Amino acid sequence: MAAVFDSNALRALGYASAAVLCVFVGWREQVHKRPDRDDLWPTFWYLSALVLLALAVGRVGLGDLLSDLGRRTAQDEGWYATRRKPQAMIVGSVAAVWGVSVLVAISRVPERRRRYLPPAIVISGLVCFAAIRLVSLHQIDAVLYRRDIDGVRIVAIVETIGIALVVLSTLWKPFVRERTPDSI
């Protein structure tokens, strides 16, 4: 069972399923969009679906190819032995940019678009997680790939939780009080 849960194919299927869900939600919002409804934004869901599909493709081997390409380039150009500092700087930069972006989004997203904030944060977090995995910093790889819980690597657990959060935040519909002439 652990081998199935830890498989790249299962996570790629999860990304693809979340992308299909995003397309469906975008289509549903597009159908219900009216000139008096400025709170619907179907484009967000379509773009989210594209990002999730890119993550699915990366999960089935493209990510490994990119990591190998970076590793070979570092070896061919002679800076493989000194790669740790640039890797750490890239990982720190990705994490810092994501953190600042989340804080800015929380403070700047208008109330009528708050419904999109949780999936945007989770999807951007998954993109940053993929970027950090691509950098392949030894200390992070040691935790993600060489440690497990009941036979399932930490990388699979974190990624699966992220995909589940995308699905849950996509299905989440906050309570929005309809404005009536009496409430204005």
C-alpha cells in the first residue's frame, strides 16, 4: 500500500484530477457570470488548471530530467563542488518570495475575490515546493526523500496533502451575504 501512495503516478493523477476540478469550477462560474456579478473570476480557475497540469507533467518525469540537466551542467562547467551555497540561496529566495507574496495577497486581495485566496496560496505553495525539489539541496532531499512515515516518503505525504488542500479549497464556498435593497 505504501508503494502505491508513494508513487509519482498517483500524485500526477491527483494533480490532473485537481486540474479537471478547476476547469469544472471555472466553467460553472463562467455560466453564472452576469454583469452585476463582479465577484466571479473564471479565468483564475482555468489558469490554476494549467499550473496543476504542469505540475502533473513535472511529476511524471520532467522534474527529474530538469534536475539531472542542472546537475550535469554544474559538473560540465566545474561548479558542482561549490553548488551548495547557490542552492541554499535559491531555496531561501523561493521561500521568502512565496512568504512575502502570501502576506501581500492576504492584505491586498479585495473582499469580493477572497474566495480565490486559499487555492491560490496552496497552488503557489505547490509550485514553490516543486521548485525547491528541483534545486535538490542535499539537506532538504535528505528529509524529503530519505525519511518516511510507515513506508511513505515525506515528499509524497507533503505533496498529497497539498493536492488535497487544493481540492478542498476549490470546493470551498464561503458564505457571502447577498446584498438586497434593504441592506444597502
